[in-house]
Amino acid sequence: MTDPSWYSVLPPILAIVLAIWTKQVILSLFAGIWIGSTLLTGFNPVTGVTASLDQVVNVFTDPGDTRVLIFTLIIGSLIATIEHSGGVRGFVHFLETRRWVHNGFRAQILAWITGLVIFIESNITLLVAGSVSRPLFDRYKVSREKLAYLIDATSAPVCVMIPLNAWGAVIIGLIASTGIENPLETFIASIPYNFYAIIAIILSAVVIWKNINIGPMKKAEARTQAGEVLWPDATPMVDISAELVEDQPGAVPSAWLMVLPIVAMILMMPVGLYITGDGNIIEGSGSVSILWAVSFALLVSWIMILSKGTSTVNELMRIFMKGAGGLLPIATILLLALALGDIANLLGTGIYVATAVGDTIPTPLLAPLIFLTSSFIAFSVGSSWGTFAIMIPIAIPIATTLGLPVPLLLGAAISGAIFGDHASPISDTTVVASMASATDHIDHVRTQLPYALVAAGFATAAFLAFGFVA
């Protein structure tokens, strides 16, 4: 590592500025890698290009980073396999035939609970919760905007606090890239400090309980009660969830085709931690355990499908490759983020920033500042994962250098990314929430924003309060 200097902040700053300006996270991360490599190779931009490629390749020399990248691709294959098996359709049918929903209040509870229990991946959460609840919302005259808000508030905020899905794997990998000895333990310790995610989930439950309708949501509810599902000039998003749950001829697939692989993955995670930790779950390898868990879940799904004779091995392999390809952009973002984190470590970026802010910014203000900065980036870029890649390698070194609690500043960086992603109109989860609810996208953004701002206000106050006592 070189002696930290002012130019050590150029790689992440360039990545941030370009990501906000171009909305291209992958290109922006590579630009940050290039400028960092140029600085490390004697300020030669030509050799910086080849050094950049070497930095990306060097990510694979770390077994933990490589496992996380492989996991990201396999989780895509698992999602595609479960969809192909009909497990999602069977699970939706199982819920719909339980007939305990007989009013709008219970329809909202169903949407909220579904968002909590389907935590394998945020878009699957949105699609399942939306497809199950939308007919009930229309029947009992609860606005589709309310549905979009509820499922959006229980997708990413839930997924980001689970260490055994793609979100957890990405965050654990980024934590490991900063040199933290036990990234899984650090991630788990940061969960109670993920104030925005926690508050967003609780607030959505209170909104259901007390029927709180703020601003545009109040107008949307009044319109729906009057019998109008959408505004006259609204353009509902294409409801892609219908592709997932559309009734098909013949018997409805078993819900176990979805439930059992997920249960297998959940159960395999602590087993992997126990084995790799020599009997101590906390000291286990998160990257190894996550890879084992998702591979085991995929194996269970394959065995169930093959035993029913509904698909051949060749068909499952095609689904495997298609699913992995679907998450290739996310794996690419993660790969470049890990490379950028390695360069930041070599340049001493975190140490320099920590020293600079330690001399100019009062310590209690660091957590709320990181939260707000992360929020701005995520809102502008529309990507929580891209924000994780930029902010986590900065937040953790600040904490370790200044002797502050790492889980607190890590929680601030993660919380900000979730808030910005939740409120951003260009976020993929915001778009999918509109699709799954069959509502106008801008109407969803407008009705959701007041609730997101309320949750962010409480989160900022919480970070400020804990900053004083840390």
C-alpha cells in the first residue's frame, strides 16, 4: 500500500460522478479501476489499462471472492429453475386457496407477510407478493399504489438483512475486500444498525394497521374506493408477474417445488458454518457456506423435477445457463467492485478519507453523513448494489482508522443504499414493484416517496443518536 495522498480518493469519486452522470454502473466502476491503476503505475494511462485488467483478474486469486461470484451466478440458476418447475405458481395457488382474506385489511396483511417470507431475491419477492395480492386488492378496493408500496417496502429491506441470499453474499464479499477478518460476523453485527430497512418494514406494518394514507396515496385510495382502479391518464406497467403465475392446463404444480429448495438452502447455511468453523458457527466461512447452501438447494430442486419426469437433464442445463446469464450483470458489478476495493486498499483511500474527515467532521456526524451520501448515490444511480460497491470500501476503513464501531458505519452505508434505491424512479426494484402491481410507474413513485422520506428521517435521527453514544 502506498502512503495515502489526496489523489487516493480519485477512483471512488470518479466512479460516483460517472455513475450519477451516465447511470452506467459497470462502466463507471471500470473507469474508477483504470484511474486507480494509472496512479499505481506511475501515472501512465496506457499501462493503467493493462494494469486495470490485471486488477480484475487478481480478484479470482482470492478464494472467498471467487466463491461469492460463483454463488451470484448459481442463485440466478436456482431462481430460474424454481420458476421453470412451476413452484412459484403452485405456491401462489396454495395461498389463494386458503380463503382467509375477506377484506382489504387482510389483503394488505397478506401482501406484507408474503414480502417477509419470500426473501430469496428481491424481484421474486415483488412478483410473488404482487401476483398473489393484486386480485384481492382490486376486489376489496384497496389501491394498486398501496400494493406497490407495501411490496416494495418488504422486498429489498428484507433481502438486505439476510446473509444467505445474493444480497448477503455481495455485502459479505465487499466487507471481506476491506480486510475485515470475519466478514460474516461483521455483517450480522450490522443488521441491528440497518435502521432504514428496519424502519421501512415497521412503518409499512403501521400503515396497514392504522390505515395511514399520506398525500398522493390518500387521493389514490379515494379514487379506488370510488371504483376507479387507475387514474384516467395512467399507463400501467406491463404485468410480468402474469407470466410467472398464469393458469395453465392440467394439475397445478406443488408448492413444495418452491418451498423445499428454499428450506434446504436455509438449513444448509448453518450446517456449512458449523463445518467450516470447526464446530463454531460464528467462526465459519460465509462464502463457503453460502456456496454450499445455494448449490444444495439447486440439487434438491433438480432431484424433485427429475423425479417427477417433467424435464430432462438437458432442459435443466439450458435453464441453468439461462438463469446464470440473467444475473451476469450483477456478477460483473460485483467483480469490478471487488477490484475497485482492492485498488482503494492499495492507495490507502479509506485511511486518507478517515484521517481527513476525522480532522474536519465531528465523530457523531459520521454515521448520518455516510447514510445521506449513500442515499444520494443510490437515488441518482438507481442501484443499491452499485452503491454498496462504492460506499462499503470507504465506510469500513473510516471506522477502523478512527476506532469507531464498524457495524454502525456499515449499517449506515447499507441503509442509505436501500433508501436511495427505494425512492429512486430508475431503480429496478421500483420498476418491478410497479409491474407486479400493474400500476403506473410514476404514480407508484409519487405515492411511495412520502413514506420513504418519513422512514429516512427516523433513520437519520437514529444514526445521529447512536453516533453520539458510540
